[in-house]
Amino acid sequence: IVYGARISLMIGVVTVSLALVTGVLLGAVAGYFGGWTDNIIMRCMDVILGFPALLLAIAIVAVLGPGIVNALLAISVVSVPGYARVTRASVLSVKSQDFVAASRVLGGSKWRILFTRVLPNALTPIVVLATMGVAGGILEAAGLSFLGLGAQPPTPEWGTMLGTEKDQMFSSPHLVFFPGIAIVITVLGFNLLGDGLRDALDPRLNS
């Protein structure tokens, strides 16, 4: 179980990192530039959101083939719209501030203002969402592995353990119980961390 934590935590961190970079860039560009750029990017995100996340991930893995790398890509793809939408909303709020207008008056380019003024001040909700996203990535990876589409035996991944030993539920329940408890504790821990970061970073909750 402890050895398998390396795989499950790596999946959660890598999927969030890929989705975070892609989603933040798309959401920042859409929110700051607006117009047809915003419409194209966000309509694409809406299309992805139109599918249930796990079913879309299953479809992607089914096309690419089972394996931990393809599972990482699939989970990252279905997670991108969430980060894009939150980033866009945060950028829309920040770009109307006076310091952004001052940067425009001083002659700063759009891209420079976006990446040096707007985006750094729009990261608070994104950091919280990313922390909770690690928990979601671990759960989705475990679901794919349980179905035989993620990590393949003998890779010690918690979802793979559950899928491999599910038929031993009544004869050897510990084979299913301990991987399940590991998933619950890890997901709960990241969710609590996300709640703590939200409380710490949101000034409205500290007033």
C-alpha cells in the first residue's frame, strides 16, 4: 500500500500539472482578450464539459489504449475546462482594476500585462482548485485502473489493487479494504488542504 502511494500521488500531481498549465493559459487568454478568442476557447471547453468526465476519460483511454500514461492524458484533458473557466472568471475580475489600466497607459504590451500584472493577481482561486484537483485526479485514476484501463498489473496502484482483488471481497477482505482506506485518507487530506488554503488566501474570510 505504501509503495503504491508513489504511483497514485504521482498520477494526481502530474494530471493536475498538465491540466493546470493548459487550462490557465486558455482561460487567461480568453478572459483578457475577449471577443472571438473568448468565444472559440470557451465553446470548446463547453463541449468537453458536455460529457461526463469519467465516461470521456474512458473513451479517450479506449482509443489510445490502456496504460498509465494514456490514463494521465485522459484525466488531464477532462480536467482542463474547470481550470479554464475559473481562470477566465478571475482574469475578468482583475483586468478591470486600476493598476491594470495604469499599465496600459504606461505602454505595456497586452501579453506583458497579462502575464506580469493580471495573471499573478488571479491565481488564488486557481491554487485552491488545483489542490482539490489532486484528489480528483487520484479518484479518477483509481476508477480507470479499477476498470482495467489505467495502470496495469503488477504496477502497485491503488485502483489496480481494488480491481484485481475485488473477487476476494469475502474471502480476503483486507486486500480490498486497505487500498480503499488509502484512497479515502489521501483524497480527504487533499480536500482539507484545499479548504485550508481557501480560508488562508481569501481575504473576505479573514476580515
